[in-house]
Amino acid sequence: MNIAILQSSNRPLFINFDQYTDGDSDFKKELIYLMIDNLKEVQTSLTEATQKNKLEIFEKTCHKIKPTLSMLEDKDLLESIQAIKSQFSNGNEKDQWVASFTSTCNQIIKSLERESK
């Protein structure tokens, strides 16, 4: 069962942390920090992929952080990833999805940071 964690002006997180941590608050914090690191890593890989015009850099990182993406179950994030992969060589289309992806990642990171407190 997914639990939406809603706070004013926060992006909801659809993750039941207890499912992954058995209610251990220290492990929950570790998991959150790992997820944040993974999201920052995928953002960096997208920047590098865009600069070098090599989609495979981004694809490899997406594959590497697949467990985080799966746990988050964020439809906007997943849609952005798929769109970037399919529109990578399409200049303007790609830029729109890169901006969407970056914004979504940043919102999720902020929500995760709030959840870790």
C-alpha cells in the first residue's frame, strides 16, 4: 500500500517507508539519504549526457538507481525519464523534458529531506 505524505507546498511522496525499514527510524534516514544521493546522481548524469550528447550515460545511471525509482513510484519522474530517452536527439522537445525532470527531482529531494527530520 502506498502512503501519500502531504505537507503544504510539498510534493507528495508515495512510499511506505515502513515496508522497507520495518519501522527503524535510523534505517529510514539512511534510506532517504541514499535516495537523495541517487536522485542527485541521475541529475548529474543527465547534465553530462546532454553535454556529451551521449544518452547512454543517463540510461546507465537510471538503471543503476532503478530500485530508488521503483520505490518512489513517482509517475511524473518516470514519465520524464521515458520522454528524455525517446526525445534525446530532439533539441527543443528534449529541453522541455530535461527541465521537467530536473524540477521533479528537486521537489522530490526537498520532500525527502523534510521526511528525514
